[in-house]
Amino acid sequence: MPQLVLSCGFAGGLNPALKTGTVVFATDDDAALTSALFAAGARLVRFHNGRRVAATATEKKTLRESTGADAVDMESEIVRAICREHRIPSATIRVISDAADEDLPLDFNAFMTAEYQVHYRKLALALVCSPKKIPPLLRLRRQTRMAATNLANVLMATLISS
């Protein structure tokens, strides 16, 4: 039986104070982990479990107003629910890939399969039909790489000090 489960990855920002690259978290009552995350520069937030990608600043604002959440992701809640069911301590540690005031270059929901995977053929066809979307997608790629580096740094610092 695991002693701790971490759900790590990307989240969309809902709170305008959270900029791209900010590492955010929510934990069970684990003071040592919380302290280590704070020391590594992460921010304690409230997450919303989204059923779809919040692709526009307007959608993000609506989610913020209706849920009070600071960030949205699509996976962590189910992981944490299973952990709670089995009495395994868990935490969500995510990095903001797109800030609350940013529109994504594409509505990725249009390219998702029923299993929440990207349908690359549909995506490629959309890009062929609208090549002006490629530079914003490349910018998003750079942002997510920077954000992933921030997440890795926080995780390393947290796990070393815990």
C-alpha cells in the first residue's frame, strides 16, 4: 500500500493572481508536505474538477465565479477520491499552464476523444485549414515547457526536504 499519492501535472488558472508557471497545490492534512511545498514556492489553492478544457478567459471567469476555485484540472479529483476511499494520503500538485486571462489558441475540446485523448488527425486538419493558429500553439508549447520545469523544480525541492 502506498504511503502517499501525488497527482501532478498542468492546471488552468481561474484566479487572475495565478500567472503561468505558478505551482499550486492542495493536500490532505499533512503538515510536513504542506510546509515543504510552501518552502519550495508553491501556493495553496482550491481546485475545480473540470469535465472539459476551459479554453477561453470568459469560460475561466465563469468557472471562478460559479465554483470559487483558483485552478481547474480534469484528473486529480478522481485520483484523490480513490485515495480517500483507501485511506491513502494524497495531494494535488499542479502548475498553471494557462492563466485566467488567457484564451487557448484552439478549443481543444473539439479535438478530444471520448477518452479525453487528443485526436491528432482532427487537430492536424484544423491546422491545415487555419495555419495562423500554429504560432500561438508554439507559444503555448513554450509556456508549458517552462511551467513543467517549474513543477519539476518544486517537486524536487519538496521531495528532497520531506
